[in-house]
Amino acid sequence: MDLSTINPLVLIASLMVAATPILLAALGELVVEKAGVLNLGVEGMMITGAICGFAIAVETQSPALGFLAAMAGAALLSLIFGVLTQILLANQVATGLALTLFGLGLSALLGQGYNGLKPPPTGKLDLGPLGDVPVLGKVLFSHDMIVYVSLALVVAVWAMLRYTRLGLILRAVGENHDAAHALGYKVVRIRLAAITFGGACAGLGGAYLSLVRVPQWTDGMTAGAGWIALAIVVFASWKPGRALLGAYLFGGVTVLQLNLQAAGLAVPVQYLSMSPYLITILVLVIMSADRGRAALSAPACLGRVFHASS
Amino acid sequence: MIRLEKRPTPSRFWTLATPLLAVILTMIAGGLLFAFLGKDPLEAIRTIFWDPLFHPQFASYSRPQLLVKAGPLILIAIGLSLGFRAGIWNIGAEGQYIIGAICGAGVALAFYPLEAWYVFPLMVIAGALGGWAWAMIPALLKTRFRTNEILVSLLLVYVAEELLASMALGLMRNPAGGGFPGSRNLQQYPAAANGELIAGTGMHWGVAAAFIAVILAYVLLNRHMLGFHIRLTGQSPRAARFAGVRPNALILICLGTSGALAGLAGLFEVAGPAGQISIDFNQGYGFTAIIVAFLGRLHPVGILLAGLLMGLTYIGGDLAQFMLGLPAAAIQAFQGMLLFFLLGVDVLTNYRIRIGRTEAA
């Protein structure tokens, strides 16, 4: 094994790319869960976004249109979840699972004929002189648009939840939907909006996988990224900044194990490939072992059905 | 203005009628999907639901397949339904299924080529223990650290898949296989093979186990204290605690049982229809079983029927792929759709629909 082939700077740069899809999906889910809805369909929405984005980008040769289509497609899919859980009052856990199962099937269906194609390249964002800064320029300022969008989204979600009226209403709906309803807030409408936002974010994350990260379409290509995003929301104790940390930590593990595979570490490839999942589980355990905090930070109405009796 | 009014108790009529309604709605929506794919919807639906059983040419082959496909689905779904009833969500059955298969096949390969009566029983025990142990990981983490069992059990599926790949490529690779991935074929090792019990029916030990599981689950839920505790916990966790139910014990039992049953299903599959450990021998039964459990209303008899129906869509899907060129993924989307419709129409079970103006409260 030759560890010197691993360049730490390249590692950090590729870590950001590896973490972006999960960060986007986790941020979307964070907003959804803050509104008191548990959507376990992130995986299904991500993969639907991945194929919608890929197909449109290939057909139009425009990655930007692809990303938009991915957001629209996944948001549309998330609305199925929204209608079922918010209007038809279905169980959120079961419906989320259904969304994942359906999304995997639908994406494989839509993706026929797109296997093995190459998507149009997503251009790097030109940040002018910043890109020329030695070392940092290459690591931090030579990425494509979506990486910066995801970082901006972290700040935007954080500020929205903390400083705006919208954030306050969203949190009120998530903490106590009956009280929010009594105050005159439209619980169902707010939750539907949050679910759609979550869907769009997951779709964007999925499209980033198929258009930039891999970049290719294969069936089931998200390979659990959506579930890891869900775990990162728990890890983050529903705080956007911590979600960034969690996603980058996970991205780091993923990239590192890929590099170790390439460097020929004397461990079968499969054991390295399973390490990101094992580390996610480990992190979940550590977070949930802290008795007080996990219970306090979860939105109180998470996963509960809201039915206005009057 | 349409309004929903909560029923004091779930409607008995709709409890039975909603799965049927969901199947009919799925056929309509599925027909639209197939029409969109350029296939004749009526023909596609007939090919999926009718031809596997009654087609003059293919039925003789596909009819036994019904039990082969339905067996593992029923076996896994019965286990899942116990937990689902109590609000314990094991969605990693696919992983437990894989580990059960690896453990069972491991025993068989360790004894190869010994011909002894005890090889197969030992494999069964190993398979069940493997699935049980894999399910104990989320169970223990849940009881000790309150870690979310949904995420842990699901993430462990990916770990199990990697483990399966490493087994098929490494430890369990057939030494006489010319370097190809995959283990020895257990079908050709009589002491370990899980063959047909009654020729031409598709009935193997896994199917028998599934039927036994249905009966035991029925007795458990209706006649046994543990079944009562499970149902009570599902309806009101707080009341259950006052009634002396120990939630942690229930988590261990429910996850352990579902894991053991999923492991058994995996073992019977690898020793029977699949025949060998290969990279992709798992066909997603562990996930489809979730649909089966819900479609069967978490009731043993319902699961039996739902498992047969789901098995039918598998065979019908294969047939439609062969005869109409319907893509395999279409049937997967079709199965997902079924769960959507089921969850959607379920509103009729728990709520009454009132049409009219809302009077001021």
C-alpha cells in the first residue's frame, strides 16, 4: 500500500463534492422535520431527482435545466407523500417507505435507455481572483455552482429558522400543531410547503450525484444516500450548521475509503465500502446515547398525525 | 366542503374492503402506466394477474412459482407485522435475509461433501440465528441507547450487501467454479438442498415454514398474552406500560422474531430456488415484504393472501416482461403504487367522510 498517493488537498476538495448531495437532502429533510413531518422517502426522492435531472440534462444538453427538472420531479413526488400524510392522514413512516419503494421503481423505469450515457459537464464556477489563491483556491474555490448553493442553503435555512417569522411559524407547527392551529396558522398548508421544499432539495442532491459526482446513471445509484441524510438530521440535532458538519464528516469517510481502495489497502474492497454505513450507525448511537439532548431537540410533534377536529 | 370525522373505532367493513379497493385502484393506475409505456393496459393486467395461473401454455411452469415467490414474502412479512403492530419498525429485513442465507450456506459449505441427515437442520438453525443476530444489532442499540431502529436496520442492509459480495467473491467462492464469483450450488449437494416437498407444486421447506408461521402468529396474536401486549403497545404505549408491558423486552422480541424469520427465508431461498450465494441473489423480498405486511393489514391471514398476490405480481411481471416487453422496473413501480393506494384509502377505515358545510363549533 502506498499512502503517499493520497493528497490531503485533493481529499478535501473531493470531500466537498462527495458531501454535497447528502448535505442538500439533509437540509431539506431538516426543514420538513422542523415542521413536524417525518418523511422517510428521501432515498426515493433523491433517486427520482437523479434520473429526472440526468434525463433532462442529456436531452437538452443543459445541466442547469437538469437540476431544475430534478427539483421539480422530486418535489412532485414528495407531494404524493404530502397528500397522503397531510390530507388523507396516512401513517408517515409507512408512507415514507412507500415513497422510497415507489421512487426506486419509477426511477428505474424512467432511466431505461439512459444507462451508460455521459451527461453534459457541469461547469466550474469562476470565482475570479479567489480561484488563484494558492492552496485554498484549489481546495475551496474551484467547485461548481451547486456546492456553493448547498453552502448558501445552510446559512439560509439557519437564518430562516432563527430570525424570521416564517421560521417561527414553522417551528411552532412542528412543536405543537394543535396550538399552532388554534393561533390560526394553516398547519396542513405549511407542512405541505415544507414537504415540497424537502423534495426539491432531495431532488437537487440526487441530480448532483448523477450529473456531477458519478457522473452517470445506474439503477439504484443513490445507494442509501437518502437514508444517510436522514441519519445526519438526527446527528445534527435538527441544526443546519451541525448538518453541514455531519455531511462533510460523512463525505470525508467516503472519500477516504475510496482513496484507500485506490491505494491498495490490504483489506477487501467490500469492507472499506461498508465503512461509511457503519460510521453513520456509530454516530447515531453516540448522538442518541446522550439521553437529554436527543429528546429535547427533536420537534415535539415529529411524525404525529394532525387532524383538526373543528 | 369535504370533512373527515374520526370514527370511534375503526370500521370493520372498510378494514376488509380497503385492500381490495387498493388493488383495484392500483390496477387502474397501473393500466394507465402501462398504456403510457405503449402497452395494451388490459392485456398487461391480464398477463400479470391471470396468465401465470391460467395461461394454457405457461401456467404449468408458472403456477408452482407462486408458492416459491410467496413463501419468503409471507415468512418475512409475518415477522415484520408483529413489530409494526407495536410501533417497532424493522425495515432492514433484506439485510437479515442476506445474513441468514450466508450463515446457513456457511454451515452447508463447512460440511461439504458430508452426507448426513443433520446438515439441513443445522443450516436452518444457523440461518435463523444469523437473521436474529443481525436484527439484534438495531434492537440492542434501541434498548440501550434509544437509537432509531428504522435507520440502523436499514443502514445494515447496505452493510449486509457488501458482506454478501465479499463472501461470494472470497470466502465462499466455489473452488471448482473456475474463479467465477458465487458459491457451490447447494441444489447439487443433497444433504443441504431444500428441494420440492411435493413435486410440481413449488412447495419447499420455506413455504411450509411460512404456513406454520402464519398459524403460530395467529395463535400468538389472538390467544397469547404476548400477542395482547404487542397489540396493546401499538394502540396505546402508555396504557401498555401501566398494564405491565416491558417496552424493551417487546423490542427485543419483535425485532428478534422478525430477524429470525427473515433469516430463515434467506436460508430456504439460498438452499432452494436460488441455490447458491452470489452477489445479487437477494431479490428485494425484504422490502416487498413490507408492502405485503401492510396489504395484509398486519393480520396473519391477510398476510397469507397478500403474499400470494404479491408473489403473483412477481411471476406476472416476469411473464409480462417476456411476452409484452414490459420493463422489470414497471412492476416494481406497480408494487410501490399499491402501497400508496392502500395507505391512501385507509383513511376510510379510521375516518368518516362528511360532505356538507362545516357548522361553527
